[in-house]
Amino acid sequence: MASKATISKRNERLLHTKSGNRCAMCKILLADPDNPSSPCIGENAHIYGEKSDAARYDATKNEEFVNSERNLIFLCCNCHKKIDTDVASYPAEDLFALKAKHEQWVVEMLEQGSVSYGFAELEVLAKYLMSSSAHSKDTPSYTILKISDKIQKNALRPFEDYITMGLVSTLTIDEYMNKHPDPSFATQLTNIMSSQYQCLKSQGLDNEEIFTKLWDFASGKQSDFSYRAAGLGILTYFFEKCEVFEK
């Protein structure tokens, strides 16, 4: 596995998000959002090798491509070793197909979660968010933009499909907010999400990393696809309707 200095944080972040933090071969969870202190046990495996003595090395592939998310597949250490020690069984074209199939599986699992989750999951996540320390009395004032303009302004094109997926849940979340007995509930959640955004922004993180961290936060740091889907719905709900992510 290449060092993190070779593979940029952006490429690593995209790889892990699109992989659902799971091994593309055995589907084992490689990063545990339930436990922020636990290390990521996954490996950013090259499909076309980075060096001349690496598996599937191809001198015609330039360094930028070789170390990009397009040429990386997220694997556990056992599966990584398997593809690199039995190259004949795992040619590049098969690994690209495996990567694409796995990422499509992640999308399908999130879509299933989006259809199946309801008030029960939203209630669990809302309680988690309300108990967080990311409270703010006042929500900063911003100009509300169209969703396409927000995506462009915040440089979130790589997550456009996920944002679109999350917006499918808008009616469910709207209904949940409207039925909540506390009339200030939606405002409180808006303030919490905005405060969390400002906290992450103050750390010098770019908006792609902020998006993934807010997604983890809104999902209650859970790995189950139903909660991940609900968390994505919550995040995109506030992304579309409120000031979260505006500058």
C-alpha cells in the first residue's frame, strides 16, 4: 500500500466514501464510525501498481492516474495480499469491474436504506444530535441558493449523486419535523448542524472532508446502512433548506 503522502487525502476520502468504508471483496467494515478512536484497518490498494516491481505495473500509466481514486480499490489486508500475490487471477480489468460493482452495491444499499427508514431511525439520530456538544444559540445568516448552485459553490461535485439521493428523503424528514411536539425542534437541529459545520470549517478542512464528517455526525456515527441513509437525508435536508454549508 502506498503511503498517505503518495495518495492525497482527497483521493483517499473519495475512495473510502464510495466504498462505504468496506472491503470491495469481502465487504468487511474497515472503518468504524461508531468508535472514532478506532483505526482504519483498510488499505488503499493500487489496481495498476505504483512502482515497476508492483503488481500489475504498467509503464504507460502516469503517476497522477496511478495514485488517483480511479485506480484505487479499498480492501482489507487479506484481500489486498490476495490480489497482489495472485496477479494472474486478478488482472486490472477484473479489479476495475470489482470496484465498480462494489461501489454500485454501496449505492443500492443506501437506496434501500432510504426507502426503509422512517421516524424510528430519525428519532434515534435526532436524540444523538440533540445530545451533542455542537450547540449554537443563533444560526449564522446566509443567502439561500438553489441546490445546484450550492453544490458548485461548495465544491461538492464528487458528492452530487449522494446529495441527490439524500434529497429523496425530504418529504419524510419534513413530515417528521412538522409532527415533532417541540415547535423549535427544527431550528435547534439547524443550529446544531450549522455549529458543527463552523467547527469543522475552523479546523481548516475542505468542504469535501467536511461533508463526509457531517455525514458521519448526522448518521450518529453508525455504520448500518439504514442509519447512514437517514443521516444522509438529514444532512442534505439542511443542506438544501437551511444555511448549513453556505459561506
